[in-house]
Amino acid sequence: MFAIFTRLADWLAYGIFGLDPASSLGHAVHFFIEDVTKIFFLLSVIVFAIGYFRSMLTPERVRKVVAGRSRAVSYPMAVGLGAVTPFCSCSSVPLFIGFLEAGIPLGVTMAFLIASPMINEVAVVVLAAAVGWKVAALYVFAGLSVGIVGGLVIEYFKLEKWVEDYVWKIRMGETNIQQTSTTFKDKLIYSWGQVKEIVGKIWIYVLVGIALGAVLHGFVPQEFFLKYASADNLFAVPSAVIIGIPLYSNATGVIPIVEALMAKGVPIGTVLALMMSVAAISLPEIIILRKVLKPKLIATFTGILFVAFIGVGYLFNALLI
Amino acid sequence: MKTFKVLGSGCCNCNTTADLIDRKAKELGVDVTIEKVTEMGDILGYGVMSTPGVVVDEVVVHAGGTPTPAQVEDWIKA
């Protein structure tokens, strides 16, 4: 299905540019062309298609649906809806306050916020196209599990005391926002707007990710990864997570790196741990959440994710070798 | 005269939204006042969680993303 992008890259890299298919530069340029065309094509198509259906799915509705449910329902619901509900990271703060105000437990709210940046439909489809459906399914499963476990731990230790006090005083108003996009044409316009907005926001992360992936693919020898990042090396997974924390990218932007690392034989657990860490924990997100969480809860939250990602890495490396 | 309020913490999309309303109002030659609401309590008071949101004469007409120029025109003309 995606062979057309491989052929396009063959033609451009080896035909037009005349690069040697066996050379490092040839490998790197081929990887770059194939991924740029494939990922941006998929990205636009998926955002457009999903945009058409999800003009109905808003955080306000999620809040209403999740509020008042038992924990056995609300946790899976929160991570599932967190994965598919679109919201800009600058909305994290009002969303957090609105959820708590509706009586949704802190743990469930955090589960939603953990799952949201890690999993989204674009990343899942692009990941599947790059490294197969099995890995994509594992990533989704692991991401949802980390969200639920993270939320449950926060709930277990009753960390509500580490939420900024003013948060509990805010009262939310009732409103019925008129849905303006109801006709077919409106929905198409909305979808196209989504493509412009989302692609406009994340293209730089994706492009940098592809460039790094191309360099890894073409110029870093396989022996390097076998030596430092094999499953035998117990430090490989924690190192991957630590490297990923300061790095900030959209989940889709990490995929070319995942692709290149897996092709070099780096074990799947290590690669997925890196992807989760890059996508989920980021400094900008932490700075935004600092407005509602006291530093102790920020530290606990980061610590829980750190441990959970390492756990995911070791587990998958142990199970899937 | 219509009063527009743009709900949002001051992120890029919120400023884009306010600028868009301002530009469209000038194009159409309609006098409007535009106010940016950045207090969390006030934003949530309108029942909006996903910013930017738009309020016209105290009625919430939009939430969660930059509106389209056509939507903005509708609000100004309505």
C-alpha cells in the first residue's frame, strides 16, 4: 500500500540525484524522501478524515460523559477519550479545573492528561505504516495502561492536597455552545481548517524527526546499537527514557526515529519507552501544569511516568525477544 | 454595539482569534469592542474548557480552536 513512496524515493534518490544505493548518503536521502512524502501524506489525509467526524467530540462533552461514573468505567473512558479528543496544550489548565469541578477524581483527570499527548490517531496510523500494526497496537495498549496506572497511583496516595488551592474554588458555568459546523460543507471546511492548524503546528517536529531518523539510518552503524542498546544492556531502557524527557516533540515526530532504531535492531521495549518519554513528558507541558499543580505533585507525576516507561520497556523487551 | 470576548490564557491561537475578529469588523465597517478574558475562573464561568472560546454579547458561540473567517463574519453581521 505504501510501496509508491518507496518507489518515489528510489526514483528521486537513485535516479534523479544519482546516489549510490549502497552508500550511507544514499540510504539517508532515500529514508528522508520516503518518510517526508509518506508521513505528510498520511498526516493530512488522517487529520482531514477524522476532523470530519470529530467536530462533535469536545472536551466539554467528555467532561459530561465521564463525570459521575464509577472508577471501573471512568478510568478506561478517560484514557480512551484522552487519546482521541482534540485540544490544544494551552487548554490543559481550564480542562483540568473543569474536570475536577465536575467531581471527576484527580486520578481520572491525570489519566486523561497523561494519555492525551502520548496517543492520537495520527501517530497510531503513521506508526503502523512505518513499523507495522503489531507495534502500533502494543504502543496504544502500553500508553493507555500507563495513563490508568499513573492515575490510580495519584489517587491511591490522595494527592489532592498538592493541587493549587484556587483550583477548588472555581465554579464552572453551564452553557450550550451552538454547533456551527453542521452541514456537509461546514464539516469539510472545518476538516480543512484542522489540517492547516495541526500540520502547521507539528510539521517542524516531524521534519526534524525524519532528518534525525535519516542520519541514524544512513550513518550510524548497526554495531553501535548492538553494543549499547541491546536488551542485555540493562541501562539501555532507563537511558532511553532519560534522553527522552528533555526532548520535546509531537508523538508523530518521534516515529521516524522509532523506525530507524528498529531497523537497526534496537529492541522494541527500548524504542517504545523512548517514544513515550519524548511524547509525554515535556518541559512546556510541565510549565503549563505548574499553574494548577504544586511542585510536589509535578515531581510525583514525572516520577510515576519515569518508572512506568522503564517498566514498559523492560516488560516488552522480556516478552518479545 | 456588539461586545466580543475572546476566552483564553493568552496563547497564540487566542491572539489570532482576537486579531481575526478585529480585522473582519474593520472590513465590514462594524464597530465592535473586543475584550480578552484570561482569568481561569471567568473562562470556566462561561462553561468553556477548550480555548480559545468566543462570547458575543454574553452568549458563548464558539470553543476549542481558531474560528473560520466565515464564522466571524456571521457573528459580526448577525
